[in-house]
Amino acid sequence: MNRIYNFNAGPATLPLEVLKQAQDEFLNFDNTGMSILEISHRSPSYDEVNNQAEATMKELLGLGDDYQVLFLQGGASTQFAMMPLNFLGEGKVANYILTGAWSEKALKEAKMIGQTHVAATTEDGNYVRIPSMDEIKLSDNAAYVHITSNNTIFGTQWQELPSFGDVPLFADMSSDMLSRPFDASKFSLIYAGAQKNLGPSGVTVVVARRELLEAAPANANIPTMLRYQTHAKKNSLYNTPPSFSVYIVNLVLQWLKANGGLEGAQKRNEQKAKLIYDVIDASNGFFRGHAQADSRSRMNVTFRLPSEELEKQFVAESKAAGLGGLKGHRSVGGLRASIYNAMPLEGAQALADFMESFMKKNG
């Protein structure tokens, strides 16, 4: 095989063990004589995939039957509209904490549907940090508070996830879902596009309190497919689901469970991030991190070099060295290394070694 270390932000790298298992089962899944791509979503074999994925997701998060897991289509971007459509009732205000582009997009959708309030933002510093708790000011009559737990573009992450008492807390965890242990029970709704840390593109995982789903919708005129109740009542099988994507998510969940769960993932992710941040911090300014040190992401390391010419050279030479997807987002520029759960420690070490070598030659 001629596989590279894939540092793309999404779709991103998947565990090699998962890819090999999917390859082995591809032509004859569960002794059906058919590929997982061919079997009916109403078949017992697919039902087992769907149910196992939900059960393992809740097990890893430490949640019980008061939560339900949904496997939906439309990406996290569709969730931006579904949340206010279902939960932003008359006289209520949706509160948003802005920490990057994706939280901005979520707010934009909510503004089309009802009253909104920016409870905190770090936009004035180009999102180099997460706001402190004393900066967050909620509105009266808050329907919910929405956060983005990790910001792929700017390389920041909530180090300690907040809580707001009786006000429901919603979170976009697309890029750090299941990367570390956390108290999932403080959240009323979590959603994550799978293509960064959970699986392939095509499915969005929603984890929500059953009582929240049962109380929705706030607007009786919501189209059927945009109602959470539609999908919750049918166990994500109201219409044909993205079955192959859900199947891969299930394999990733089993892989995570077999490799130490969230505690194991956190340990590996901290080791990987430290390898790269240590090079940045010891470079005497040759590498300049975008995020403030107390807000650094363990999933997306963003940094600049002394010139754009060197940054282009870094991307070209790293690609030739088998390190792909390191070009930064246009909002920040420079470089970005996405080191999600599936990135092996060896990949982070290879990048750290390349960075040191590049600095010696060009510093």
C-alpha cells in the first residue's frame, strides 16, 4: 500500500483496522450474500448495525435510556436550522456563543427563524481563544445555549465545557466528538457530522434527551423531514438512511471501545498534540500558533511560518514526504494539522520530525 498520513480536516483519516474490516465484509456482509451497500435498511442485518451503533455511542458517553441517538442526513449544516425550527418557541431567545465560522453559520440560520442573542464572541481577535465564563451573558427567556466545542478552522477548543443550569445546552461537536471524556449528561443535544472524528461523510449523529425530542416541535408547520420527532419515533429509519456511513460509524465506535474508550482516546490525542505543539513552542517564532495556548485544540493544530512563500514550500515538501492535507483554511492561512482520533501517534511524530527538519533548512 502507498498510504499517506492524512491530516485533512474532513473528510478525514479513518482507522486502518476499520477500513480493513469493511474491505473484508464488503462483498458479503453478515453472510447475506450481499454488500452492506445492497442490503435493505429494513433487514435484520442492518437493524443490528443501527441498534449497535446507538447502544455503543451511549455506552461511550455514559448515557442511559433517557437519551436517544439519531443518524440523520444533511450534515451539521442542516442541524443549524433544525434546532431553532424545533426548539425556538414564541417569546424565547436562542443564545449563541461565537468561537468561529461554524458557530457564525449556526447563528445565521437561527436568525431566519426566531429571536437570537450573541451571549459571547471572540471574533474581534480573529477567534484566537475561547471566551471565559465571566464574558458569557445570557438573554432572558433563553430557549437554549449553543456552543461549538472545537473549531477546525481556527484551532481552538473548549478546555472545560460550560454549563448553564436549567437552560438547555446544545453543542456542535463535529470535530472533537468522542475525543475525550466529558459529562455528556449536561447537554440536552449534541450533534456531529461524522466525517471528521466518527466516520465517513454522509451521516450526522445527534444525541439528545428523549424529553426534549418528545416536546418538539416549537413550530407546527415544520416540514416532516426537519422534525426530530419524525426520526426519533422511527429509530432513524423513517426514510432510507445513509446505511453505509452508519455502518462505518459503528465500526469506528467498536474500534474506540476496544482501544480504551474515551480515556484511551484522550491519552493518545494529548500525546499527538504535544508532539506538534512542542515543536511550535521551541521554534523561537519560526512556527507561530494561531490559537492562544489556553485555548489550543487537540484536534486541529493551526500555525503560520515567516512568509507565505515558505508556507507554500512547506505544503509541497510535506506532501512529497507523505504528509497530506496540511494547507490551512483561507480564514487563517498558513498550515493546519488535523489529528483526530484515527490519526496514529506515528503520523504526529512524522509531522513533528518534518517540521524540525524544515526549520533547520529554512530557519
